[in-house]
Amino acid sequence: MSTPFWPAFALLALGALPLSTVTAETSAANTSSSDTVIALEEIVVTAEKRSETALRTPVALSAYSGENLQEHQIISVSDLQNLDPSVNVSRSARGNAIFIAIRGVTTADTTSASSPGIAFNVDGIPLNRGVEQTAAFFDLERVEVLKGPQGTLYGQSSTGGAVNIITNKPKNELAASADVTVGDYNTRRTTAMINLPLTGAIALRAAVNSNKHDGYLIPSDGSPPLNDQDNFTSRVSLMGHFGDDASLLLTQTNGNVGGAGSGYANWDTLQSAPTGGRQRIIYGNPFPNRLDDTFSNFEAQFNWGIGPVHLAYVGGYFNYSGHDFSSSTNNPLGNGDGTTTTYQWTENLIHVRTDSHELRLSNQAPGFADWVVGVNWYREHIYNDIHQWGADQTAPDAVPTVAGSQPLFDFLSDATQEAKGAFGQTTLHLSEKLDATLGLRYTSDTLDRPGSTTVGSGMPRVVHPTEKDNKLTYRVGADYHFTDTQMLFADVATGFKPGGYNAASRTTAQTTYKPEELTAFEVGYKGRPAGNLEIDSDLFYYDYSAHQVSGVIALGSPPVNVIQTSISPAVIYGWENDLTYKPTRADEVRFSATFLRSRYKDVVEPLHGVVSNPVSFNGKSLDDTPSFAAILGYAHEWAFAAGGTFRAHAEVKYSSSYVKADLSDAVQYTQPSFTRSNADIRYTDAGGKIYVGAFVLNIENKLQMTSNPVDFFPGPDSTNSTIPNAAVVTVTDPRTWGFTFGVKF
């Protein structure tokens, strides 16, 4: 379909029309009373490792306050795609991991053999595994979404950008709050917080969060629904100030994730059913799904002003353990030879231990040069033990058992990834309006991954590969502030992700692949032509010279899906726009639009793993790159004479079609264009202490696929899949609604 450019230009024009009126209104206000000035919220970010408003940071980014996230029911990283059209979040078709894509840059391999394409940091501590990134958002100060390679300041695994989660810190005041959400699917979500000043210099903050709801995917045999939620997280922080120049923050986070876990919908049903109600019906399996994951994280932050220099240390230890069971939800005839009813189930044990340390020095006071230098060390140890089984139903009334199951695939690894880096970045203020920025980082990465792979009842393939990569990344940029609130910026930046290896392939026991490399060219504008109007616009071009492409291949008979990665050059380019406008104190309009193009430039990999039968993807689009995506939101607030406010908000997201590829079988599946609409209302009392509200998400009640379909029988295309619903795919959430209540003390 053709790209609908007209909505973007029409809405941008609509937002620009009242500019003269806004300017006149502001000017008139300045001559009368400053109380009548309409101003947008300022958000302070630390995207460049120093505090600065988002408006004056010469980096393409989106920042969302914790209050804004809560009001819009953004309760996890997966929900960010409902706020930012350049963000897509997919879920693994096997397991509970997620994949974050920014402007089409992502990874489809969350195993210990790979690293993510988007850095995910919680209070400065990187969490690289997709299973670690699914924890709930609660008691947050803000979330920053940095777009484009961040290799200089954030190091490896930030090829396409970074997501920074910043939690609320202890303050020297007595405060408490509680928030409760109830809704359909038996939703029960609770957050509670207390902040205690222990002395004049020491404060403690504790917060807990519980999320529960029944599953969205309904097995036809009456077994527990999948895609449910049952998790609990607690966080305790202690902040101490030592004089005016030093502080120490200690944070302990603990949590557990339970429930049945994620599942996948049936491909044929998803394509044919008109709404999410029928789309959510799946096949049952006598082997139950179950999640049993726990995690703990200890973090320390130390800041010290030493004369003209500021010293900062951020370090932490993260421990994640999981013992999960997942089962096939497709037509069981598609799991074997096509005539036998076969149920598959998988046991997955994982234990991740992460150490992270970063030490930085920067200038204490503004000057001709704002600079930061630092070193960091990161080590991740991942133990993974996966067993996949198949059980035949030998008679119509027979119940398959664990004892009667046959091994399909076994994978064992004990991997260690280590990254060491040294970096520096300086911004030179060449004049009152012109700045120049130069940043460099040297990174040394190693991967050691002994393990074994066994297909069926065959002999184990024992491997002990090691991979070492060294890389220098850089950023060169300039920004020109032609007013205090308007800026042009341009930069060239590089991103890097270490190489790895495939534990198994169709041709050999293991194959290695090279590091991922990306060079980005970007020109952008950030500005507030008036106090109530902000426009951000960015043009970018990515030379994806070495793109790590991960796909699923089938091994053995019956086939078992495993991940294989190869290298392919690619190109991504686009235009991104954000507009926020408050025509009155009571009204706010927000419009975001992303125009995106992508294409592969060379052969991706051999068809079915046969080297002599290569398939060219030259000119074809990358996954998760819709040519146009936009979000339009409007909010209005009524103020009552007796005090209190009532706020109504609605938004709609439109996305053009995009593809999900099964690269090893040379097939791209299309997610058709769609809209996804949300609405919420909230009443807040005169003191701002109590609120009640209601919301509805995904009003259309349509599901979109978030992974490429797998398990077609006998072929990869739905047109030659002779067994209905043999293929499965992960999907978004259906329509949900609920009520919220909160109180502050």
C-alpha cells in the first residue's frame, strides 16, 4: 500500500497555524501577568551522563515522566510502543523474552550467544537479557528512549539506541502513596511507596508492586490461559548526603515472576478471525506451562564533587534464576509426521549473574568545555539448560505422559561475556550559540561459551568456542542554538555489537559470525517557537555495514527450531517528528510520526542451510520497519470551582504494514496496517492527593503478530501448509479495561 504522507503534513500544518496566535498570546501575557502564560513541562534527562533538559540535549530522544507513564497505563517496556511510533517490542515465540526495536534496529536472539541491539539500563546498570527486561514499571522518575547508536557513552549492545529506566530516589521528606488497578481478565495491580527522612542527611524509600491478571490466550481443552501475569517486585533505597558535595545511594531490588507464562496464537485463526475474541483461541496441551523466576539486584551510586571535578561511580550485581516450562499450542498433527498427534513441551533452566561497574570524571561547573571521561567493566555469566520433548498420543483417549516423551533437542551452555571499556566525550562551546562534540570509546569484548547440543537421540555436539572483539566507536557532532529554546544539531555516530557463534546449524556443528557495526548520520531540530508548542524533527541515515540477522532454522526429524545468526549489510533511513501543543491551559495535543525505509543489500543466508542455494534479500525490507507510523493524542481537563479536576484523554496509533521474516526459508510474512486506540479518564481532588479513573486499551480488539510464524507443515508458507493451524505466532494484547484509584500522603 502507498505511504499515507498526508496525515503527517496535515497535522503538522494544523499545529503550525495557530503559531501567530500563540506568540501574540504569550507576548500579551508577558505584558500583563505571568500567571496567564501557557508552558509545557520540562523534563531533565541524563542521556549524555550529565543533567540537562531534553530540549537542550543534542541527541534524538523521547522522555516520559513517571506520572505520565502511570496515567497512560504504561506498565512495562512493551507498552512504550503505544507512546513512540519508532519503537516496536516483540516477544519470543519460545520463552518469555522480549526484543526491543528502535527505528528498525533490534536483535532476535536473546540467548547467551548474542547481545542485544538496544541497551537497557536501570539506574545506569545494563540488563542485557530479554527475560530480565520484562519487569514492571513502578515508582519511576522517568524513562528515556535514546535513538541512534550510543556506542561512545553506553558501549557495546547500543547499536540502535538505549532505553534508560530511572527510578525515584529517596528525598528528605515524609511521603507515601498507594495505587490500585482492577479490571477485566481478573486484573489486580497494586503499587505502594513510603519515603522516610531518617536524619537530616539520610533518607529511605521503599516501594512494592504486584501485577496479576488471567491469561489472554484460551486453550480449547480448558487448561490455564497463557499470556497471563503474576509478578511481585520490591525496591528499597537508602540515600546519604555527606556535606554539600558527596552522596551515596544504595538500592536493593527483589522480585519473582510466576504464572503460566507467554504463549503463541494459531496463525490460521489469527488471519481469519475478525476480532481478538476468536483470535485468542488456541490448541490445548496436556503438559502445562509454568514460570518460576526470581531476581535480585544490588546497586551503589556514589557522587563526589572534588573542586572543579565531579566523580561518579555506578556499580551493581544482578542475579536472575528461572525454571520454566512451555508447551506447544498448535495443531498437534503439525508437530510430527503429519499423521500422528504429537505434543511438544520444553523445560528451560537459566541462571544469569551480572556484575557492572563504571567510574566517571566530569567537569563540576560549566565552562568552555563540558567533558566526561570514564572506564567500565561488565561481566555476565549465563548458565542455560534446555530440554525439548515430544509425546505422541497413541490412542484417541490416551493421555501423553512425561515418561512416554521422546527427546527432541537438548542444549547446555555455561557462558561468560565480558566487556571492558574506556571512553571520553567533550562538548566545546565555541560561541554563545555554536557547540562542537567529540566522543571516543575503546571496547574489548570476550565470549566464552562451553556447551553441547543434542538433536533427538543423537550424540551430543560438544563445543567450546571463544570470541574476542575490540572496537573503537566515535561520535562527532555540532549544534547551533539560534535562540534559547531552538536548536539545530547534526552528528555522525557509530555503534557496535560483539560477534558470536551458532551452537548448531544445518551444515556444521557451529559457525561463527562477525561483530555488528552501524554508522549513523543525523540532522535534527528541537525547539519551542512558543512556550506552549514544541517541535522535534530528525532526519537520519543508517549505514548498517554489518547487520546481525537472526532467524529460526529446523533441525532433526521431527524438526526442532533453533536460532541461527548471519551477517548482511543493510540500510535504514527515515524522518521522525514529534509535536506537543497546548492551545489552552485545559487542552493538549500530541502528534508523533515516523517515516521509515529499510532494505537488505546482499544475500542473507542459504535457503534451508544449503550453501549452494543462496537466496538474495537485496532490496527487501528489514523486520519491524513500517513505512509510516504515527500516534495522535488529545487531552482535555476541566477544573471545578470548588476544586478538583477531571481529565479525559484519547489516542490512536496507526501503523502501515511491515514484515516479519523467516530468513532461513526465504519468506517474509506481512503484518497488515492497523490502528490501536486507547482512552482514559481521571478525577483528581483539589489537593492532588486522591484520584480515581478508568481506562480502555486496544479499543479495536485486534491482535497484531510480534514474531514471524513458525512450525508450518510441511512448508514455510501458509498456502502450502496442509495442516490447519500448524503454525504459531506471538501476538499483542487484546482489548482490556479497568478502574484505577490512588492516594498520596
